[in-house]
Amino acid sequence: MASDWDYTYAVARIRVLETHLLSDSDVNAMVASKDMKAALTYLKDKGWGDASGKDDAEEILEIEEKKIWDTMRELRVDFSVFDVLSLPQIYHNLKAAVKETCLSGVHHGVFYPDDRFGREEMLRIMREKDYSALPEHMRAAAQEAYEAMLHSRDGQLADIIVDRACLDAIEAAGQKSKAKVIRDYAESQVAVTNIKIAVRSAKTKKSLDFLHRALAPCRSFDVRQLAQAAFTGEDSLMDFLSSEGFAEAAEALEKSPSAFERWCDNMQIRAVKPQKYEVCSVGPLVAYVLARQNEIKTARIVLSGKENDLSEEDIRERTREMYV
Amino acid sequence: MSELGMFFGLLGAAVAVLFAGAGSALGVGIAGRAAAGVVTEDPNKFAQVLILQLLPGTQGIYGLLVGFITLSKIGLLGGGDITVSLPTGLMILAACLPIGIVGLISGRSQGECSAASIGIVAKRPDQFGKAMLFPAMVETYAILALLISILAVSNIPV
């Protein structure tokens, strides 16, 4: 890994780029736009999209996603530091490939584009059972999920196996990393995902065995206690969350499912906000990537809310906290 | 013995110029990388970040100044038939150490501080004055070392 001072040039460039990130007031202005076209125009005025003047919202958002990685390539930083950010996407592709291989049908839209483990490569690996082509942390989960799907046709079981492996991989990457931002991101990601699983399990009254299998050990709290609380019921889960310092999550849960989803994403952004004051490490770069992805997600929420004529209040409940 | 005295006197001048210059080179290099990053995205900030980049360059000048005074003291500049005894040579070397060592450490530290201040200018160019103060604080200690080195070298009887 490069020394922290090797990132001086990249961090200074990121500081300038951060001035172009959307702020909370920009999001409010978009929400207050009269329709989707006005919200899209606001984004284009902020430099979103490219010179071709495309008016399709999804195309503009894709261009913005591509810009993130183009910027990182220009900075010539070691891309392995971003591996942990792509883990949820490649594990999602694994789930999609397991299901497409075992069930009939072709599902182009459900795969994330990925240079190494996109749709074609993931399907080839599953069809040829070439698990050695996968990263080591994925191999056992891929085989287990495939066999579970083949024998039981239980898509949820395959999902649990892959999701749990994904959480374990994120936690392991966090513990292995020397970069504080990666450790903080991993801790927050695993904790929030565990809480999400526990909430859904409590609502659908899943068994304790299911919870123990689905929840991954994390540094923020004891997952066995979380599993027990979720198994006992929603009230018990709320009490557990409040006692472990996640009172805000409990409040969001009481409010609505979308408020809870918003809290989950806000936690990720809050975990990386201290990187705004870092001078010379990979932290500000990772935080910038997460901040850009967060604002693209928020722009998508606002645009689709406007397209579906949701009220400003409903859209605002779903918009995420911005990094700047 | 007089050659040895001259050698240590010369070593003092070398220490002042070498270490203080190296500190400045490191500091200006670090701040320069940050400045280049900002100018890549916003060329209008060139003048502001250039000033911040140059701040750690002063330690090298201080080292050079002490080096000149030392060379003059031991008779290598301006001629004169001067004999430098071994104790005098060692005293001159000791007198040059403050600017050498403090110049090296403060030059690098000031470069790091300048890089951080360049980050302030990148986001808030209107705060340039405040951004300049932070690395300027580091300069204080280089100036203190310079004073002691000049006073000591100047007052050593040859």
C-alpha cells in the first residue's frame, strides 16, 4: 500500500471536486422543482450528464456513475483500495447468476455491470462450476448456494448464504485494511445490514436458526443478542437497538420503512464524513466515491418521485443526507 | 590541527546548507503535489497555491545565509589568512546545528501544513489569509534557530 503522503495530489484534486458535490440545499431545491424535467434541468445546470445534451434521466445518472471511476483512474491510485466497495455488487451478481443458472429465463437487467464479474463471466463460472475463477472468499458460498438452489429451489436460502458470505468478506476486508476509512466503512456496512436483516426477520417472524445463519459477526454489537431480540419480536428489537446506541434506527423504524432505509444510508455517509478533514490518505478518495454514489442514489429517488407525482413530503422522507 | 579546525568549520557550513535545504526541498515538494492537484481542477487558484507552496522554501535560504556567514568566518570567502583551531572549528559546527536540524524538521512539517492549507484554499478561496497563517506558525521555530545560529557563529572568536 502506498504511503499516506503519496495521496497528496489526489486528495487536493478531490477537495476541489468536493465543491461540485450536491449539498442538502441542492437536494431541497430539486425536491421543490415543479416536475421531473425541472429537477433534471437543475442537475444539468450543475454539470451532470455530458456535452451531448441527453435528456434521459437514467442515461445521465449512468454517465455520472462512469465519471466517478474515470476520475479515480485519472488519479492513478491503487484500485485495490476500492475492492471493498464493489463487494456488495459482485455478490449480488453471484446471487443473480445462481438463480439464472438453476431456473429458466434470462435476466439481463438484474446484473450490475462489472469489469471482472459481470453477467457473462458470472454465468460462465456457474455453468462450468469454475469456482476457482472467483475470489477465494466467494468460492464456498457460490458452491453452497448453487447446490442449495439446485436441490431445494429455495431462492431465499441461496440469498442468505451469499449475503452472509458478502458480510463476512466486507468485515474481513475492513479488519485487514490499514486505512481507517475502510475499517469504518466495513464496520458501519456490516452493522447496518445486520440491523436490516433483523428488522425484516422480526416482521416476518423468522426462526432463531435463520437469524443465526443470516447475521454476520460485527464489531458494533453482539449479533447473538440481536438475533435473540429479533426472534422475540419487534418491540424487543427496538429496545435492543436503543440500548446499543441505535436509538435513531428505532425511531426511523417506528416512523416508516422508507425512513429506516434512509437512516441506513445516512449511517454510511456519517461513517465517512470525518474524511473531509483528512489531508493525505486514501480516506478522502473512498469518501468521495461513496459521496458521489450517495448523491446519484438521491437524485434517482427525487427524479423517480417526481415522475410518479409523489408529494414533496414523501420524497423528502426518502432523500439521503449529503456528504458536504 | 588547524586543518582539522577548518574541516569542522566547513562541516558546520555544510550541515546548515544541506539539512535546511533538504527540509525545504521535502516541504516544497509535498506542498507542490497538493498545489498541482488543485490547479488541475481549478487553474484560477494558481497564484494562491503557489504562495502556500513557497512557504517551506525559506528554511533553505536561512541555511544558505548561515552557510555564507560561516564560510566568511573561517576565511573561505573574502580571503584573509585565518587559522581555525580545532576547538573553534567544533564550536562553529555546534553553532550551525540549530538551523540545520530545525530547518530539516520544520521544512518538512511546514510543507505538510501548507498541503493542508492548500486544501482550505481549494474549498474556500476567500479564507486564503487564514490558510496562510497555519504554515506561517511553523516558520517561527526556523527563525528562532536562524537567530541562534547567526548569533553563535558571529560571536565565536577566531
